[in-house]
Amino acid sequence: MTAPIALRRLNAADPDFARHLDHLLSWESVSDDAVNQRVLEIIQGIRSRGDAALLEYTQRFDGVTATSMAELILPRARLEQAFGRIPEAQRQALAVSAERIRLYHERQKQSSWTYTEADGTVLGQQVTPLDRAGLYVPGGKAAYPSSVLMNAIPAKVAGVAEVVMVVPTPRGELNELVLAAAYVAGVDRVFTVGGAQAVAALAYGTESVPQVDKIVGPGNIYVATAKRHVFGQVGIDMIAGPSEILVVCDGQTNPDWIAMDLFSQAEHDEDAQSILVCPDAAFLDAVEASINKLLPTMERAPIIRASLEGRGALVQVSDMNQAMTVANRIAPEHLELSVADPQQWLPQIRHAGAIFMGRYTAEALGDYCAGPNHVLPTSGTARFSSPLGVYDFQKRSSLIFCSAEGASELGKTASVMARGESLTAHARSAEYRIQD
Amino acid sequence: MTAPIALRRLNAADPDFARHLDHLLSWESVSDDAVNQRVLEIIQGIRSRGDAALLEYTQRFDGVTATSMAELILPRARLEQAFGRIPEAQRQALAVSAERIRLYHERQKQSSWTYTEADGTVLGQQVTPLDRAGLYVPGGKAAYPSSVLMNAIPAKVAGVAEVVMVVPTPRGELNELVLAAAYVAGVDRVFTVGGAQAVAALAYGTESVPQVDKIVGPGNIYVATAKRHVFGQVGIDMIAGPSEILVVCDGQTNPDWIAMDLFSQAEHDEDAQSILVCPDAAFLDAVEASINKLLPTMERAPIIRASLEGRGALVQVSDMNQAMTVANRIAPEHLELSVADPQQWLPQIRHAGAIFMGRYTAEALGDYCAGPNHVLPTSGTARFSSPLGVYDFQKRSSLIFCSAEGASELGKTASVMARGESLTAHARSAEYRIQD
């Protein structure tokens, strides 16, 4: 007999609601001093001793027996072999997912643009891909082939010439499905290294590992801390917090579906957050009953329970307008609009990583194969950041090509501005271009 | 009698050239432990004591006599007053610059997009502006009205509802031109506070200062360190290194013009970097002669000399193709192509913040009024990042709206993928949507 779940219930009409909600959402990832120190030492080791240090750290931390860097390199042929080894259903699912992700991301590709002014001056931006991207893939339990697709495909669509993947193999354990995904996604080279040492190797390069321009992909606290430290030397993607879902329901969806959607977030880990918002108190009761009914049937029941009891909530609101206000306050990574007419609410949503619209659009569909990226801003950062995309693997150079006449006119304005800032060399450089 | 300048000369044919170039470019900004500790204390002070702490820090660090936060707030009316006070020529220059910057940035605005698949499934992205942006403007010497335009206008073009500016006023000194620029750029509110305390106030909010979603703008090491620490709580722009220019010349531009273009970078500060690359050794001599001739006439001669001698170089290459290779290695913030047909070389340039094309396009024109942004990636980060733009004040939410048929099909693929990752709740959530 399992104890019923102790699920937090909030009501937006409660005068203390804002404070309770703030408390529920509060999350700060902390890299403590010990982790920082350890990571800085590892980065220094890689920078000064390259491959030798990388091999040593890998032997020590991952318990592998490799005696040379050559043993830590997987060529494309090995990835192809993995693709051949996995069951046909998985091969098919990988191929379908990859193709849909590719088609969606093709639409994100930015192009160079220019325009010409009356005096012949040309202005614009040249858009180019990064030369080389590094993709961090966690080893062990959290090795997700879908993450390989979601991180590598946008880089390839952007035109990145070389995508280098690193993945640790604790005690030599390789995940064939991850390698198969790397094959499908077009990853060029794989190094079986991980941790802060892999991040440092990608950022600074070693004799074997090529230096990259940007590092993307999730990892543990050592990986996240290392990414923070190498930022500036290379680009990085977001530092992700725990995954979250906010389901807004009008009370008309099958409560079992909603319960399972909440579970699909909660099963990631104990810190994951699943929140349901609904104007109908009876429906909140029904979902809670579904949760209690379904929980014992779940393989990851202990994780789901810990997550729901620790960070989950059922929130009652007065109406759908208030639900939108709550959604914007949360700025959730995943927002499920399980309502009759989701389009109607879209203009009111200002902050969300991804919006799953209608009763049929389970978040899980978007996690794998709908097409949009599953790397999304967490912990309220959707207020200012976006899903991973092709635009993260492209960059822009401003273009300015002044005609003689244009430079002469602009020179007059620039001269006044520069002298107003006491930058005389700027002023004189501009004045040289003024025609008498 | 001034000593001739001791300017570094490099030759790309030298077998040690790559090493010399690496050494010349090496730059690492270091926030030492003392600065980190100080900044963390200040952030904690603002978070726990709000306005009271902000007022105290401002009194202490900026030497101002204000006794209440109300004295540290400038309304729009005060900005308008500043605009009325400055000379007509400056009013005119600000208006022209602002209008050109606005027109250029309008072209960067991203729009929402969707597409519909055969089964009725809709995919896309909704693009929305940030709610509120914070703009840091340094006080004292480095207070540049042009930076106010370059940071605030893209935010306003993006549709950011409120742009809040902070600017310290050491010993109460206000820069009227900066306030006038804030007026022209559409800044909504100004607080006369600065340093790490201003960054913390914008990131976390106080009783008077509203919490923002992103903080942009340059600052000293305390400001930069504070921005690094609050990243995640809010978005930040790049952490800028010293400014740099790479001039590539075919040897046919007036050497005085090139010398002054190099000066215009060098005059910023001793750490600024000015490099000239040319296939013609005689032209390098001519520019060096121009430098020695013009240097004594410059108001900031000591800074220019220190910058050129410490970090500048004249680089001889075998031909223009090699010049492009050097340019890509440097990935300069500013690249001036002072050549006959700059368009010809554009396809070979992979990394640069902004490209100034042709003999008439002095960098100074782009710094003020050509239209493109002057906030550009420094220290080689043009390999992976872009000029500040409207896109920095917009964010995207993925849109997924599956039809019943679409969800059923996708559910099959998602189920296989999820079970391959041992995420059973994901699989079951997807499977609920499969129609029999």
C-alpha cells in the first residue's frame, strides 16, 4: 500500500500567493569553492600538458584503462557501426526524428543582407557559420541520444564545418544508441572523454583534440563550472538548471493524460519541477487522483514522487487570464496549453521556452521528434533567452561600405560626436574623408 | 624633440610568425579574488538591504552627498532639459546618428513564423521583446553618448517596454551630452548610480530600481565582474576586452589616413590594439613615417604611443590572400579593408565584428553614425559572437500544435526514443496520444 502523494496546493486568490510562488520557483545553482578550485586546476593541467593530462584525468575519473589518446578517439566508421547494430525500430525512430529536426531548423537559418542608400553607401550584415563546434554528451545514465540530435543538427544546418563530440565512458561503457545518434546527426569526430577535462580540451585544444569555437550540451556541476570558466575563450550555450513543465489546463483534458505529462518532467530527477494551473478545483482533484492511481505503475516512481512532493504544485486560478499571468511570472521551460483553443492565448504569453498547444501535444513529442529543439531556457531565463537553434551556430559581421559622398556627409556628424567625447583621433580620421 | 615610435614589425614569411602573432594577440582579463570577493559582498548587500545599501555604496564609492534614493533618480524631463542645453551642432549630430542607427536596426527585427504540415500540425517560433532592459553607462572620462545610442536604440526597436539606464556621477558630476543621448534614444528612466551596486540593483531590483531582464553596456572590472556573477539571474551582453582594429591595406591609401585610423583605436586606452597588414613593405614605412609625423599633434599622444608600442604592429604579408588568412586568425573587432575592391575579399572573411570597406570608410564613421552597432565582439570572440543588435533584445518561444493525426504519428516515434532512454513516463505520455 503506497502512501498518497503529498502534493502542494496553491490558490492565486490567496493574498500570500506571490510569495508562495516565488518560494516554489526559487532555485540557485551553486558551484562551491571546492568545485571551482578543482575545475581551475584541471583546466590549467590541460592547457599546460595537453593530451598527457587529458589521458591521466580520464584514467583517474572515468576508470578507463586506455594507455594512449588514440584509444579515446572514435572515427565516423565506429559511429556507423553502432547505427548498424541497434534494433531496426530504433534506427527508424532516430532517422525520423533527425529528419524532422533538420527540416524545422532549416527554417531558422539566417542570411546575409545589405541595402544601398541614395548616395551609394552600402550597409548590412554578413552571416557566417562557426568554424568548429564542440558537443558535450554526458555518459552513464543521463546519456540521451535525443540530446545528440538536438545539439548537433542545428550546428550542421548552420554550416559548421566540423562538429566534435565528447562523451565520457565510465569504466569503458559505450552507449551504442548515443553513437548511432551521432552518426545520424552528422557528428564528425568523437572523443571518449568527459568532465571538466573534456571542456578544457575543446576550449584550448590539445595535440589530439581540436580547439572549437563554441561548446554546447548539458553536463554535471563540473562540466557546467568548466563551461563558465572557459566562456570568452569559446562561446557556450546556456547553463541549464533542472527541467520544468507548466501545464495550463481548462479542466477538459483526460486527467490521466495530464498526470502522465507531469510525470514525464518529474521522472528526470528529484529537482525537476511540474506545475499544473487550472481554474477548476474539481479537475485539480481529479488529476491528483490520477497521480495517485498511476504513480505505483511507474518505473521511476521514487524519483517522480520526490520531485512532485519537493517542487511540484497544483495551482488554482480564477480564470484563464489569471493562468496566463501566472505562466508569464514563471516563464517556464515547457508550457503545455491543454485547452480547447490554444491559439487564443498565444498573444498573452510573453515568456516560455516552448509552447505545446492543445490536448494532443504532449511535451514528450517535442522532446524527441516534433522538430523544435528540446534545449530550452530553464529557471525563468525564458524572460531573456531562446531555445538552442541554428542562430547559435551562426554569427554576424556588420558591413559598412561608404561612398565618397556618403563618407563626406557622415564625417561631419562623426566629427561633432567624436569631439563631444574628446576623441580627437576619431574626429580627425573622420574629417580626412570630408570633401571640400 | 619626440623620440620616434618603437613600432613592432612582423613578417608573415617568418617561420616564427604564428607564435609572434599569438603572443601579440594574447589577452586575458582577470578578475582577481579580491575583486570577486568585494563584488559578491556588494551583490549580497543589495539583495538583502535594497535601496539603503544602494544609497550607502553610492555615497561611499562615488562621493556623492545624496541622502535619499529620490535624489538619485532623473526623470525624462531632466533628460529633455539636457537635450535643450547642449549646443545646436551636438543636438543635430545626436539626432542624425540616432535616426541612422534606428533605420539600420529596424532591418534586424525578427518576426514570429509558423508552418503547417500536411496533417494539420503547426510548428514555428513566437518572437517577443524582453520586458525590461538595463543599460550601464560608465561615468567620468569614459562616458560616451554614442554608447547610450548604440545600446538603447536596439532595445527600443525590439519593442522593449522599459529601458532603465544607470550612470554613476562621481562627485556629483553629470554629463549633459550623455543625458541628451539618453533622451534621443528613448531611455525611460535614469538612476545616477554605478559600479557593482548598480548591476546588482538592476539584476535583483530594489524598492526604487526595477528588476530588469538583461543588462548591457560597458564598465570597469567591478562592473564586468558583477555582470558575470548575475548572469543567469538576468541576461548580459558580452564582457568586452580592449578595443582593436585591424587595417588591411593594399598600399594605395593615403598613409596619413591609415595612421589616423590606427590612432583612433589606440587613443581609447593603453591596452587598445591597432594592427596594419599590407603586402607592401614601402607602404608600411610610409605609414610609420606618418605616425611619427602626426603623433606629436595628437591630444592623447601619450596614450596612443603606449598603445602602439605595447600592442600595435605593422605586418607584412606576401599578398592579399595571406592578409585574409591573418585577418581570420585575428578575428578582429574592427576590420578596415582599405583596398580598391573590398567586395572581392568579403567571401574570404570568416570572422570579424564589423567590416569597414574601402578607403573612405573610416572606423570612426561606424563608431558614431553610419548605422551599424559599435558594440562588437573583442579579443577574437568574433569567431563565435556578433555585434549587439535588436536580436539581443528579442527572444523566441518554440510553437508546437499537433493535430490529432500528427500527435498519433509522432507518438510512435517518441515512444521508441523514450524507451531507448529508459524514460517511461515520456513514452506513456506520448502513447496516450496514439490513436488505434
